[in-house]
Amino acid sequence: MAKTLIEIEIEIARAQGGAVRLSRLAIPAGATLAQAIELACRAGLVRADELAALGVSVFGQRRSPQERLHPGDRVELLGPLLVDPKEARQRRVAHRRAAGGRDKWHPD
């Protein structure tokens, strides 16, 4: 009798060109994050030469490559930061203040 392989379905999210590409991927039950990324490469969802520059998270939280995945998990492939988050926040605040918005500390 042949042994049946149980698979689970996960989602691979990849930001490219200002848009997010979502792809579904079937992986063996009990597969790790590293194994899922390898399967995503084989499926053509991400190039192997890009992996060194990408960060990986599951639902926005960094995870170990040995972390086991569960049905419905969303693996996110993250590119490098284009702007320092602190600097981006300072720019947003300056923009709001220049637009004449209310100051949350001194409401009118």
C-alpha cells in the first residue's frame, strides 16, 4: 500500500514594483520555513539568487528557518528597506504640520 503524503496550503507574499503578489503553495505537512522557501524557488515564485537580499517573515513576524509552518500561514518575502523608518515618520509629521493640521498636543 502506498503511503499518502498529507499537504497543507500556505500563501507566499512578495512585494514587487509597488504591488504585492500573492501565490498559493502546497507543501508537505510539517515542512519548515526553509523547506517552503526552497519549494517556492522550485515553483518559480522567487529566484534563488534573490534570497540573500530578502528577509522572510510569517504574518509580519521574523521566524527561524526551522520554524514549522501551519495551514494558511502567509510567508512574506521582504525586500530591503528603501527609507529608514524613523526618517520616514519624521517626514510624515513634517508634511502634516506644513499642511496646517491640528496639533494633537495643543487642540484648538
